[in-house]
Amino acid sequence: MNGIPVVVFEFKSAVREDTTIMDAYTQLTVRYRRDIPELFKYNAFVVMGSKIVHNGFSHSR
């Protein structure tokens, strides 16, 4: 939609054994919300994944 971020993807490294899907969730809900709050202004979906687990959720305020 013309540059509006309606979906945000966060995939953790497939080669690092110590990264989990919880790391992706924390990065999205804590770091990104703190550092780039405008990213979630029009955001409808968030997709995250690790080497094995993939998940998504709808972002609500």
C-alpha cells in the first residue's frame, strides 16, 4: 500500500542455535515498539520465525 508498513517480518538466524522465536517476539514487541513506534501505526500483521518455528499475530494497541 504505497510504502505503508502493513506487515512486519522478523526472522531469526537459522545458523545460530541459541536464537528462538521468543527472541523475535521480544524484538518486535519491545525493541521495535520502543525504537520505531511509527512502524506499528498502520501495521496489521506481524510474522516471525526461527529455524523451525514460524508464527504470526495481529498487532493491536
